[in-house]
Amino acid sequence: MSRPTPLAISWLKRALRHEFGAVHQALLQSAVAERLGDSDLAEERATQAAEELHHARRFAVALAATGAGIDDGPPPGLPIGQTVPEILQAALATEERAVKLYREAARACAPAAPLGVLFTEIGGEELAHLEELTRRLGRYSAFRHGTTRGPSRPIPTRS
């Protein structure tokens, strides 16, 4: 395999930073959801953090294989949210950024096929996360507006 270009290495570093930020965001959102009494959302966000950590590891391994330095600064500060809708909207925005980032990276890294494939695979997983968050936010909004039956217990929100 040929050595990745500096541009491909730059995309890997951006992806790794994004994933570290997503891990941080999902863990904190899990804690906030727990505080709000929404154990389902808390568990969902904790599971999401583990999935994002797996993505980060895949990018870190690919970056290490290039011989480039891995440490590229702290992850970006991402919004957490203090209510269920704020948590869902913040998570949705992060997934939207990931899908866009990885699509651009896959196009830019197309000549380096293994990296293009990596960005495409993880981008597909992020798209699935985006779709699930969109459905969950839609269900939550419909419930809040009385157009559907909600869960058997009330969804906690910040007063």
C-alpha cells in the first residue's frame, strides 16, 4: 500500500478529533439524561459513546499506520443539552457534521482506497445514528404535541 497523502492524513486527524468530541458529548448527555430520570435515553447515549469510541479507535489505528503523529489537540467542545429535546438536537447536529465530514473525506481520499473505504463505512454507521436520532426526536415531538401516545411514564424535562 502506498503512503497516504498529507491531505488524507489531515482528514484522519479531523475524523479522530470529531469522534473524541462525540464520545465526550454522548457520555455527558447520558449523565444528564440519567439526572432527568430518562434511563432509556441515558442508556442509549452511553451505548452511543461506546460506538463513537470504536470509530475513534479505527481512525487512530489508521492514523498510526501512516506514521504521522496522532496527538492533534483536544476534541472540539460540543453542546450537551439540559433537556431531552436539547440532548437529541445536539446529538443530531453532531451526527449531521460526521456524515458530511466523512462523505467529504471519502471523496478526497478516493485514490487511497483503504482510507476511502474506512470513511465510507464509518460514514454509513453515522448516517444510521442520524436516522435513529431523527426518528426519536420525531416521536418525542409528536408525543409532546399530543399527536401520538407516548411512553407509559412521562418524559422528564427541565422546568
